[in-house]
Amino acid sequence: MTVTPLKPALPSSEAFLAAVQTRRSLYSLAKSSPIADEKILDIVQSAIKHAPSPFNAQSSRAVVLFGAKHEAFWDVAAERFKAVVPSQMFDRIVPKLVTMKDAYGTVLLFDDSASLDAVAAKMPFAAPQLPVWSENVHGIVSSIIWTALEAEGLGASFQHCADFVQKDVEEMFHVPATWKLRANLVFGTPTVPPMEKTFESLEDRVKVFA
């Protein structure tokens, strides 16, 4: 008798873990992509749709920027950094901001506070834990997108300037104030190989009991 699997057959965990292991923070990125913009959008949409969330709050949000909009975002980020950091520090930051602008695109990642507030209203007992749980979701969504982009031949790096540009993002991309910017994933075609990564002993990081 043939038993029909409950889920479609998927590649083994080796393929998934291989993608996880090759993911790196890559900063030297060309303004090009080995895949179509539609494929990049599909990756982001899949991550937003399928990532788990507390009580199915589905609070993750994203804005994908290409071309002139991507460059405009990093121009504004540079202006905001210049206004709030000491000049000597800003001079050191400028080259990094230039590399961000020179990349192919950016994914802005948000949490929608309205979705989380709705859960808190229905389940007050969960309210104190929602900030932690939303952090968990944010990490999951970010990791899915980052790993999937690199599996397609793109490189990426994770950046943070939410406090500086929240209002600008609301105005530039017409997102509601409840969409709280958490991070920016910059991506493009890698121009240099990743640096070798070192690891601490797993014996000190993973414990097993039976």
C-alpha cells in the first residue's frame, strides 16, 4: 500500500543547512543582480507570508527598494547620520554609506505595532512577552530573506538606522506610522569573496541532556 505524504517532498536538511552555512555579511556589492527583481520580491513575500508569528499576529512588514528609490533612501540616511553624529565619526561612516548606495537594492524590514496591539488587546496576559516574541519573528524573517538571496547568488549585509529615518521612510514610501522600521538588508552581486569565519567551540555553546 502506498502512503501519500502529508506534505510535498522537500530536499533534505543538508541543502538548507548548506545555504545557512554559506551566508555571510558582504559589503562590497555591485549594482547588479543575477536574478530578476520579481524573484527577489517573491523571496521577500514568501518570508513575510510563511514565517511564524505569535498568535498568528503576522506583524512583519517589508518595503523592497530598487533603482532610484534605493539610492534616495541611502541619501536620506547619510543626511540624518550627518546631523546626529560627530563630524569625525561621520567621516568614517561615509565610505560605508557609499557602499550601501552602490549596491543593487534594499529591503526595509518592519514590525507593525498595530498588529501586536491587537493581540495584546485580545490576550492581555501575553502583552508583556510580545516585544520579545516580535524580536524572534524579526530574526526569523530576516534570516529567511538573507539566506535565500545568497542562495540565488546575491550578497547582503544587515544595517540599522531606524531611529534616524523612521519619519523619512513614512513620507517617502507612504507607510503608516505603526510600521516600525527595524533593519535594512542591503543586497547586490558580490565583488569579493567572503572573509573566512572563525567559530567558538560548540561544546561551550550547545548542551545536551537525556
